[in-house]
Amino acid sequence: MIDAFLILGAKPTDSVERLNELLEDKELLLDDISAVQSAYADLTNSKKRLKHEIMHYCSDVFLPFRKLITAEKKATAAVHADVFVNLGHWFEYDHWDLFERINDNRSQSGYAQIDNESTFFGAMEEIKHEFIISANSYFDSLTQKNSLAKIFNAIVRVPNFTSFFIDELMAQYELALSEILQEKEHECLKRFSEIENICTDYNDGAPLSSSLSWIVTKFDETLKDWDYCAQPLQKNAQVHGGQHENSEKLVYDIRNRVIAVCNSSQEKLVKLIQQLNVDITFNHYSSALDERAKLTTQIPDNLKLTEALIKIMDTLKQVFSELEITAEQLSQDQDDLRRLKDALLKWNTPLQEAKRREEQNKISEQRKSTICRIVHGVISAICFVVMIVGFSLSINPLGVVFLTYGAAFGCCCVFYPWLEDKGIMKWIIIGAIFLGAILGALVGVAGAGST
């Protein structure tokens, strides 16, 4: 709405005669006189004049708004917020001083005073309605919906931003972004379904996917992207003592599914522990070692899953902090999950220590086995060298003895892992010693008889 006084160049104290003079002057100077004639018609009509009087006296509030919606001045989201909030607050005042001022000036200009209060406040409502229409048209003209979200996020950050005027704008905002909010909500649920699928595969016996952490991060980003658009609606509902219905529905949906995933994973772990019949400190086991190995993997995986669920709960609590009752429930869920994490850590620590000891013992045994194998090989080589020397010097008994020894130690070197498992290596060595001695003696006797 344009100030007719400004178009005609008049003041509220000007009489009808003065308005006629101003109209005649404008008609002589301007080619297009339609706006001037319309302004004159409004100012000489007592009912229509009232809105222009209000606009004129409160131009410091209305002019910034007009500049924004007519794109006369590009402004930041913070500037938009200040203009809209200030305008909303202005409409909340009773403006008795303005009512009296208008009547005082009408007495000077010769116009009839406003003796009906409802007429004055009716004009105020008409102005507010026109401004709401203008603001909504301006919002519709914004090509980037993210700009609209930025403006309304700035509005709800202004202290005491609420007013009936802002409520009307919020209704239009929700309508304008309804499709975008639905798309972003669908993307959030799609991301969480991916998390559920990983957890389902894990509960069915598959290893916990390494992509879980990445998908949880993407879910976090998607949910916060949705919240950026929904935040103004949540804040506005909160200051009115309520909760944003769609936000409440979404958070309960995700929360319940998080709890279901957690319960399923814990049921699987509990069943495995019961099968193994172990105590909480894992000091003794009554089941097979392969089942124990499963537990060694299951608890760390369950711990990673629990940490992922805690991260999701942290995100939900941050995003839906405006939903007071829900925030309390999420805090309780966080505490429950953290207690579960502490219990898993308590179970996991001794189990992983035992696993590390087993691995260290295995490495030690492998090192010992390697050294023994090398020793057998070296001894075998030395025996064969002595054998060669013995035969070359025609000391045949010596050659036969060390041939037997070299063959025995060589066999132990080549087949060491298998012979060690069977526990017969020492008997091979002992047997070779006796066999070598006997063969050496026989060769010696045979050689002496031939001479």
C-alpha cells in the first residue's frame, strides 16, 4: 500500500481546498495523473483516508517493509527478520496515541473525527491483511527456496519474534516448503533404512559393514538439512506452547527404529553369551574355541554398532531440542545406550586382552618353531659335510653314521610342522642315533673282516 500523502505532496493537516490545489498542480506537471487522482480520491474519502493517515504517521515502520518487497534494496536475511518482526510487533500495540493524533489533525484540516474505535482498529486489520498478502507474494517470487528458509531461520533467532503477523507468514512458509520438507524427510528415512539394512545383515550373521560409520554421517547431514527448513516451524510452535506435528512424528519414527535395532543386536549377543556359558569376566569357557572366537568378534562389532546408535541419538537430540518432551526421552535413551556401551567395554577389554595374549603366544610359538627348524637344517648340513669327509678319507663307518644323522635331521627340517604336531620328532632323532650307531658298527666290522 502506497502513502497517498506522499504521492500528492500533502500533509495530514491540509484542508480540502489545499488538496485541490495540490491536485491541480500535479495534473499540470505530470503526464500520467492516474496515481495522483487516486491518491486525491482516497484522501478526500473519510474511510479510505484513515489507512493513509496510519501509513503516513508510521512510515518509519512501513517504509523498510516496502523497500524489501519491491526489491528497491537488497538485504540480508537478518535485515529481513528485523523488518518483519518489528512490523509484527507494531501490529500488536493498541496505538491509542496514534488514534488521538489522527483526530487532532483532522480537527485542523476540517475532516470529521473518528469517534468509533472499531473503525480505527478495523483499518489497522485491513493494513495488516494487505501487508501479509504483499509479504506472501514476495516470498513466492523468491526463486531459491533456501533463501526463504534462511529468512525464516533468521526470524526465529530474533528475541521475542512471535506475533499474529509472523504466525500468518509462518503458515505461508510451511505451505511454500511443504514439498521440499517431504522430499528431505523421505531422504532422511531412506538413509536410516540403509542403516537398518546393515544392522539386519549383521544380526543375520554377516560381519558388521565398515560403511556403517559413513552412512550414519550421511544420515546426520541429511537430517540437519531437513531441520534447517523445519527449524522455523519448530521454534514457532515451541513459543506457542506446542510441538511441530511433522517433526514430532519423524523423531518418534526414527527413535523407535533405533531402539528396535539396538534390541535386536543385543538379543543376538545375549544368545551367544548364553550358548558359551561364560561369566561376565570371561575367566572360564565351557564351549568350543570357535564359538569363543565368534564372541571375540561379536562384542567389538556390537560396540561399534552401539556407538553408531549413540551418534544418531545425539543428532536427534540436537535437531529436535525444541520438542521438550521428546528431548527428555532422547536424553534417557542416550543414558541407556551409554550404559550399554560401558557394559560392552567392560566385557570387551578382558576378552581382547586374552585374544592379544593368544596371538602373542602364537607368534612366539611360530618364532620358536622357525628357530628349531633352522637348527635342524644346520645340523643336517653339518652331518652331511662330516659324511662327505668320512667317505673321502675312507672312514666308511663315520660316513654311514653321519649319513643317517643328516637324513634324520633333514627330514625333521623339511617336515617340521607336521612332525611337531604329531609329537614324534624326538623319536625320529633318537631312532636315528641308535640306527646310525648300529649301521656304523656293522660297516666297521665288515670292513675289518675284509682286510
